[in-house]
Amino acid sequence: MNKLFPVVAKNDFNGSRISLWAFIFFTVLMTGRSIAHFLFPEYAFHEIANFALISGQPDPMVLFYRLFSLWGLAQFIFCLVCWLVIFRYRALIPIMYLFWLIEWIARTAFHIISASGNAPPETYTNGMTPGVSMAPLVVGLLVVLFFLSLKSTR
């Protein structure tokens, strides 16, 4: 439990080097994702998330873009915390893996719910989002990396 919840958050990491470098790589990917959603919500909404353009009066897309941008901002803030951990508090990497796992397990649950017939109608989507379709694979990888981060190398 001390590896998951260290009494003092130092900058030494005793887990597997693989989990450290994977955490850095994963944080780079997730930072890119968050910037796309935050700064380019129209592109991220249509080209990445595969949502169709919805027309109406007043234009409903403005609200969707703002919500998508706020979601990207929340992702970006979490990524900033991850970068702080990478550069200053590496002892917290196992708990950060746990937080990533919670997010990606929720995506997997969404995938399961969508597969059971509760997906948005095809009128609103052009296909499944990469974050949902890849979620089971990412969860499996995060579980392995989480346990590697707990493994003591000293």
C-alpha cells in the first residue's frame, strides 16, 4: 500500500523502468488528445470522435463544441498533473496509473453499453470513436503497467 499511497511524495520511482517510460509515452498521447479536444473542438468532434453535423435553429453545434472543449480542458488539467508527477513526484506514478485505469474502465463500460443497443443513432455518428473502440486494449495494457509500477526493482 505504501507504493500506491506513499507517505512522502518524492521524485524516486522504484517500479519497473518499462512502466515509467510507458507512463511518459501514454501521457504524451493523452496530452495530444486533450489539446485536440480543448483547442480544436470542431475537428476533434467530427474527425476524431466521428460525430455527424447536426443542424438546427439556433445552431446546436456551438453548445456541443463548447462542451467538447471543456472536456478537453479537464483532460488537459489531468495531463498537467501527470507531467508534474513525471518531473517532480515520480513516487506517485502508481496512483496515477490507477486514475488512468478508472477513466479507461469507464470507457470500456461505455463500449459495452453501446454494444447492447444504447449507442447514439446512426444519424448522429459516422462510426465508433477511437477512445471507445480501443478501450478494452488500453485497459489491459494499463493493468499490466500498473502492476509493473508497483513491482519493486530495488
